[in-house]
Amino acid sequence: MFTIEHGFEATSITLIDDTATHLLEDVSINAFEDRITIEQWDADHDQMHRITLSMTQAHDLAAALDLPEGVYQRSDT
């Protein structure tokens, strides 16, 4: 299950783990104009983990989800 919220500065997506036998913490994805952040709470260490992707990295990730193993370079032409 997931939710989508559109705010003034970002679009936020929350991925909720509701089907696994060992439930994991929710994952929050925030899409800003110039970057995307991915956050997940780590209960074992009592801290939030955050990964920040540039828009180029986010586009590369989206493209990579549908490709077989290999090395690629996107062409924006």
C-alpha cells in the first residue's frame, strides 16, 4: 500500500509494508524540484536514514528498473 500527497515544496510518497510477515518501517519519498529524498526509520538504532538523489540519478534509477544487467548511459537527446 502507498500514499501520495502533493505539497507546496514537494510531492511525498509513503510506501507502507502491509503484506510481509516481518513488517518493515514505512519508506517516505519526497520529490523536490532539484532532488529526491528517501527516508526510513531505523528502530534498532533509533535514527532516520536518508538518501538524497539528484534528478539525474532518479531518472537513471527509473530507467534501470526496466533494463537487464549491464552498463548504460542515458541519452537525453
